[in-house]
Amino acid sequence: MSERNGEGEGVRLARERNALAVDRTRLANRRTFLAWCRTSLAFMTFGFLLEKVDAFLAFQKSDVSAGALAELGWLGKFAFVGGPVLMIFAAWRFYRLEKELGLDKGDLCVIPELILFSVIMASAVIYLFL
């Protein structure tokens, strides 16, 4: 009888450790997603900065060639557009891992991320086309 109680206790502890491991993995997945979001925002900021350096050099009438200024502008636009692409990749990766862990619809709230992504995309469209 004592062996069965010991075995039951061992199974309970193993299940508890497994649940904690899944929780740690979910938290790590969330941290990784947020790190990718920060990286994409930094990428967009760098692109915006490159575009403004281009405008600053053109305003200062420095000895920089027109070709170099054009390349700097294109590089800035590429980096600015690359930010949302990185965020889409991060969201896809996050959702895929959550699905592998056994996606619980109650735990996954994507509304803040969707709002952030919508604001970023709106700013990118306004910046590039207006």
C-alpha cells in the first residue's frame, strides 16, 4: 500500500514539474516575441534616422553626392519597411510555438499586439506615402 502512495505522489510531482516546464516555455516564448517586437521597432527607428540624415545632409548642402543621398534614402525606407516584416515574423513564430504547446484560447490575448501592429503599419503608410 505504501508503494502505491509513493507512486501516486511521484506521478503527481512529475505532472506538476511538467506543467511548470510548459509555463516556463510559454513565458520564454512571450519574452522572445517582445524582444522581436523591440527589434522591429528599433529597425524602423534606424530607418527613420537614416531618412532624416539624408534630409539633413541635403539641407546642409554638404559635399555628399546625389547618388549617395539617394542610396541612403532607399536604405532608410528599406529599414523602415523591414520593421513590420520582422513583427509579422515574430507573431507567426509566437503563435506557432503556442499552438505546439497546446494553445489555450483563454490565455492568448492578441489585442494589444494587434493595436501596436496597426499603429506601426499606419505610421509606415503615412511616412512612406504622404
